[in-house]
Amino acid sequence: MGRMIRFERVTKRYADGTTAVDDLSFEVAEGELVTLVGPSGCGKTTTMKMVNRLTEPTEGRIFVDGQDIADVDPVRLRRRIGYVIQQVGLFPHKTVLENTATVPHLLGVKRSAARARAAELLALVGLDPSVHGDRYPEQLSGGQRQRVGVARALAADPPVLLMDEPFGAVDPVVREHLQSEFLKLQSEVRKTVLFVTHDIEEAVRLGDRIAVYGQGRIEQFDAPATVLGAPATPYVADFVGADRGLKRLSVTPVEPGDLEQPPVVHLDDALPRELGSRWAVVLDRDDNLHGWISAEQAARTSGTVGDHARRMEAWLPVGASLKQAFATMLQHDAGWIAVVDGEERGRFLGVLTPARLHEALRRSIDADARDVPRTDVDLETVG
């Protein structure tokens, strides 16, 4: 994987003597989403603005796709870099479609081709161009305007996307939905993204890696689970919060080794008199998840398992986060949830119980602290 953004000993010092960024060096790989997180005034937005030369560094060099940006005309540079800000900045006198096609127009793309590309991108961010394309920004909700901003930033197919608190101006429910949609979008377009936020939970949820800023410096640059599980400094530990163990739930995936193997029966089986447990998981003939049946029901009725099986609602795919697993347990008031091998009710892998969820979290924290795989952690040695 190539290096798309590289900072080499970059400092930004203003005329009044204020140092916004101090001797900053880091790299962002091609296709990587890096979140810059820290309190107001710590230098994260200044860092971002130096990438598209909205702010010029005092010292040091910045490279984008191997080229020193000091050698590139700023206007040409900005047309190659997507930029999404909190207030979106749509042109109020232009329709949604015209707003989205702005940069391709500036780059000389024919009007029909630019509008066709704009329509594709609106659909990609979840806005039907036939419904929203001819509307004006004032006719959209805040969340819809933010989607248009993302579509416009992607319209020229830039290799780099800069996002400065893009979801900060919408309510929490819309914000969480936009985050989910953006993660799906990023999995398709794989842009190199610098994403500024002051919210550690947003940083953890979105980032492949997180840069935690102190005052003008990066205190830690690591994977989200490492930042939460093994903070590099007391400052980072304080910033991510005493509840960082809970935050880790959102970045710790459910793995096959976390699962228990309960009794299983199949839809076409005759009802067994003994299940060997208080309940059993019901599978179809291809071992795909169908539902469950209780020992009490099996003992007092007759027929096939399929005649009496209950539909399984509490399930999720392997690789989903422990936070999703916990939320599913609470939503369905379930003492366990089934885990399958895909987004549909696929091949049954096992069940996750609250005890196993807790063990998975403890293993994850200890594995990061020791820099070993989760499977190598013996819970008897975890403090």
C-alpha cells in the first residue's frame, strides 16, 4: 500500500508567535481513513488545511501522492482534493445536481457528463437524483445537505478527501446514521481520508487509525483499539476517558473463538425428548440459522422441530462489534445471541453470551497491551 499523504517536520507558527502545529511528522497510507481528534485549538484543523494549502506551513514539507505540494498551484491542488466542512457551503442559487457537478465543470468536463456523474454520486450517498436533484439547498434537511457536500467532494474522483467536523452540525441520531452511511461509502470508494473531529467516539468508530492531538503535537497515532486499550501517555488516557473500556466495545469484533456451541437440531428432525440443555438452536438442512426451541416445548409436544421452532430475532454476523452484540441483547432482552457467517441468516457459527462478551473484551484489552493476538491471551493471567 502506497503512502498518499506525508508530513515531514511541519510547523505552523503565526505572526503573533502562536505555534499551532509543532514539528509534525506522520504518514497516511493510500485508502486509509485517519481521524484527527483533540480539543479545540490543538492544531488538527490547521493540519488539515495545510494539505490543500488553505494554510501554508512555516517550516517542513507536505507530500500528496509523492509530490511536494509547495510545487503545485494551489487552485489546481484543491481541485484534486475533496473538501467537506461542517457548514457544507453549498451554493444557495444552484440546484443539488448543479452543486454536485461544480468541480467537474471547473475541470472542463462537458455539462452532460458532469451532471451524469453528479447523479451517480447523489445515488451513492443515498439521495435519489430524480427526487432531490432539482431541489435547492434550503429545501433539504441538514443531513441531506451534508450528503450533498460529500457527493460534491467526490465528484472529481479525488484521491484525497479532507473532512472537517462534517457531521457536527446535525442531531445525534442523524449523525450516527451519517457515520454509518459514510463507512459503507468508504468501503466502496476507498479514498485516503483525513477526518477532523473533537469527538473520541466518532474518531474510534470511523478511523482505521487515530491521531490524538495534544497542543500542536500528536500524542499517539495508532489503531482505535490500541488507543483505547493502551494509551501512550496520561494525556491520552485522560482524553479518551475513564470509560474507554466501554468505548472499546465499538472497535472489538466478535470472533469465532468467542462463541459457545449449544445443542443444535434441524427443521426436519423429529422432536427429541431430551435436548441436553434448556434450549437448542434450530438450523435448516444447509446449517443456516432458522430459530430456536425450548426443552420444555420439545418434551410436551410431538411432530418435527420445524412445527414448533420459534423464529430467531437476536442474531448478528461474525465480525460485528461487541457494541452491536450488546445492543442486540438489550433490544431483544436476550440471554444470548446467535452468530452467523454473513449479513443474511447464513451458516450458524455459535452463540455469544454476556459472559463470553465480557471475556472477549478482556482478551482484546490484554492482547493490545501485550501486542499479541487475542487467541494467545489466557484469561487466567488477565488482571
